[in-house]
Amino acid sequence: MGNDDGGVSRRRLFGVFGKGLRSLRDGLDDVHRAHAGTPSPASESPPLPPDPPPSSGDYERVARPPDEMATASPGGPGTWNVDLGDRRLDVGESALVTGGELPEPVILVRVSEHHWAACTCECPADASDILWSRAADRLRCPGCASEWRLDGASLGGPADSALGRFVVDAYEGDDGAVEVRIHQA
């Protein structure tokens, strides 16, 4: 693969990666043509303009169904009481919490019988309502496919910023009713 024996050097091979929007195959074809002494078809046509970076307008906002909603009421500075209504949030389920002067919607997740988690619920990339995936053990945006851990840390995607975290206190009464309170972390 040296330069003197007519082979393709590493430097020439790695040069194909700087070809812009053209594919690796086109770049390798250019290296082959240059070695064989034939002209490149790319020299006959102007280069393509670069693709614009993805923006929030590239994704369609996805909202949660109303039956997966809960309302909050102020419970003191940085604290909200969550009213689940008549429904019981079973293990593995989540609800979107709004109202009560919350700065933004919150996703409330019942991870196990005694473990609850809550994060802000609006995707930073497309404003979709974030959903809990029990099987994957993570939060996901149905619009842009960004993912987060339950502590709000980003796992990748177009929305690479962390979500706001909340501390959850949940109490189950003798009658089976659950009282949930969230606090800003």
C-alpha cells in the first residue's frame, strides 16, 4: 500500500472521507479512477449543496391521550400534589401531569410497587409528550426518538439535553387510594 508501487496509500484512502455529501463508494471510485487515469464524473457536475441540519420543524409533535393525564395543584413552594382521578397508576404505567402552576408538564412513572420517578415531559427537540418504555427502562420521545434515563439524563437523539428532575413522595392509604406529591429536585 505504498505510494511508490502504484497501490493506494492510507493517506489517499482516508482522503475519500472528505468528499462531502458524496458517498464512500463514490469516493472509492474516484481513488480507483485516479489510479487508472480516467476522469471523475464528479468533475463534470457541480457539487451538491450540504443538507441543512435537523431542526425542530423536522418532527411532528405527538401528544398523549387524555386518559393518561393527571392534574397537579400547588402544595407549597416547589411542591405539587398530583390528582390521578379515579384511576390507579399500576406498576409500569405513567401519566402526564399538568396544571397547578407547574413550569412545564411532568411525566410521572410508577417503576415498581414502592418506586416512583418524575421528569419534565416535553421533548426539547419537538415539544412532543415524552413516553415511558417499561421494556427498555427509559423515557422516549415518539416524535424524534430521543431517549432519557428516569433521572433525566440524556441517552442520545436530536434532543441531547437533560430533562428536569422531580422527587416523588407516594403514600398508599388503607383504602388503596394513592396520594402523590412531587418536588423540584
